[in-house]
Amino acid sequence: MRLERTRPVDARQYKNYSARERSRFMRIAILIPWFLPNRGGAEIGAWELARRLVQKGHLVRVITPRYRLDWKAEETIDGIEVRRYRSLAPSRWRRFSEIAHCLQAFPGVFHALNDFQPDLLHLHYMLWTGYAGMAWARRAGKPVVLSLVGNDVYDPYYTPCGYLRFLNRWMIRQSQETVAASSFVRDKINELFEPSKPIPIIPYGVSLERFHPAGQAAKEAARRRLGLPLDRSIVLTVQRLHERKGVHYYLDAAAKALHELPNTLFVIVGGGPERVRLEQHAQKLGIASQVRFTGRVEDEDLPHYYEACDLFAFHTLHEGFGIVLLEAMATGRAVVTTRAGGTLDIVLDGVNGLMLAPRDATGLAGAMVTLLKDPQRRQAMEAANPLRVEQFFNWDRIAEQYELAYKTPEEIAC
């Protein structure tokens, strides 16, 4: 499999190409249990990687479940072929066992792979599409690269059934390369699954086209666009309102910080099952008028929220990685976050942000107050963050790292 740049190729024309022409590009199948239009961190990561592989000349097909009938079974997004197979809606999964969710992927995954005949499979997660992809690859004699973000490796709020651990160990050992998104995930893989070879780290990244440094003029324009006050300090968080995030600690910290900085507005972007309880908690703390819940926002508005804020604060109890931190950093914002897994690979405490233990509302409040009261220190972090993102979390460089992971040792030697 030679990895050379060439123009994208239509899969339907592949049979008409000569052997020499076929050797100039790779056919890569990306399997992931969620994809666009769902826009979580893993979905955005798979899309960012896939579109860069297409730009490099590879033919990429994403294979993913079709949970809703209004999602297209076949479409092309930024040159990426997307094939969705019919699947049970997530809200109904609880009625079935985990193995049933995995088994239902086999017919759709096999059909899409037989039609595409990839040179290599790139599996994002082991559940739910991963098992079917590995089974097909073993039968077809195709190499597999497995990317693990953390959810099916370790999550304090979710433990896979015991029998899946043996399947997961087999998956990791059968892959040509198993890649971890962070050192935390790598360490958990080593602890729980005893892999047969070292686990490299290839992080997720951030789009520098969408998120880039914003000066004072951009901040003011963003606030006008979003209806946010020009004369107040704004602390932003962007996250799913879920128990595993511990957003109520963010509210507790906001209440404490407001004693010293009463002219501060705390903005919470994101939706989730905890929203009503969190709104009630803000009422109980007496800070409802100084906290704004936006719910989910349109994709085109998200960069403007980062531009509008003075500081980004992200409380989480557990994180496999933490893409929102990269988005804030790329925009040129100082960050405050917890030492909770993958965040340790992103933030250097005291250099480009401040870190504290989870569940420490007093510490979180103190960190926010420290940076808001010390603009010189905050501005130094703001200047450092885009440079750190460019160096370590640029999707163009990450795509190059994955191209190397796709190669066999023999190809690397050549």
C-alpha cells in the first residue's frame, strides 16, 4: 500500500483503473458507531481526519449506523463517502443486551465493506461497529488500525459486560496498530488489556480554519452577534450537561467567584439530561441572573462563543481527551480545567492554563478569579495556546501520523 498524493477517485470507477493506477492511493474504510449529523468529539474527529485523507488523494468511506430515517443511507460529505446501515435507535438500546447491538452491525457493515473492498480498515471504538469490522478484515486478510478514545476502554460511569473484555483484548491484539488518543487512555489499555505491542498516542486535534486567535475587535463583534454584554467579564464552558461532567461544581465555583468579581457572566453552552437540575441549582445558589444556559448552539455560532469570552473553564470528572479545551486554546483563550484523564495531555499547569482536582469548587473559583484579576498572566497564556495547538494538535499533522500508522513495517522500511 503506497501512500502517495493523487486526486480523489470515485469508487464506482475503481474497477476501470489499472493495477499501476490503483497503487497510487489507498481505499480506507472508517467504522464508527456515531457520525455526522451527530457532532460529538469523536464524530468531529473522524470527519476532520477523513476529509484530510481525501485531500491527500485517498478514497475514504465512513460506515456508521443509521439511527434515524431522516438520515440519508448514502451521501458524500466533503468528498467522504458515507454509508449508513439501518440500526436500532439509541433510546431503545437499553432493552437489548450489548452483544445484540454488536451483532446487529454485522449485516450492514459486511455489505458496505464488500461493496467498497478497502485496502485498510480504521476502527474508531470497539463497540458497536468494531467487532463486525474486525471479523470482516480477518476474513478478507486486510489490516486494521484501531483508535481508542476511552469510552470503551474505561469510563467510571460505564463498565462493559465482562465477556466483552476478552473480545476487546482480542481486538487490540489483532490490530496492525492500536492507537490511544491520550496517555491516560494508553495507560488504561496497558492496565486492562495487556496489549502485545506498545500503544502509540495520536491525539485528536482541532480545525484551525474554524478556531483561530481572536483579538479585541473580534471579541466585541462576537458579543454583539450573540447578544452578550460588552461591559462584563465572561467565563465560558462548553460541554454536555451530563452527570460525568460534574457541571454543578462549575456553578458552585461561579457562586464563590462572584463574591470577588460580581460583574461576571457565566455562560454554559451545551445540552443534556442534567440541564433542568442545573438550572434549579443555579436558582438555589442565587446566581440564576448571572448564569446563561444556551443549550446546543449552531455550528457556525460555536467559534463566536469562544471569541466572546475572557476565560474558558471546563470542569469534568472524567475525560478521555477534551476537544473543547483545544477549541478554546486555538481561539487564544486561557483555560482552567480539572486533572481528569486526557486533559493532562492538553494543559500544562501554570503555562497555558490552570489545573485543579475534580470536585474542588473552591479551587476552581480561585483559579478563575486569579486569571480574571491578572490580565498580564492571562494574556501570556492566551498567546501561548495557539502555538501549542499548532504544534501538537493540528489535524494536518495528525493525518500524517495516521498515514504512518496505516503502513506496515515493511513499507516503513522501504
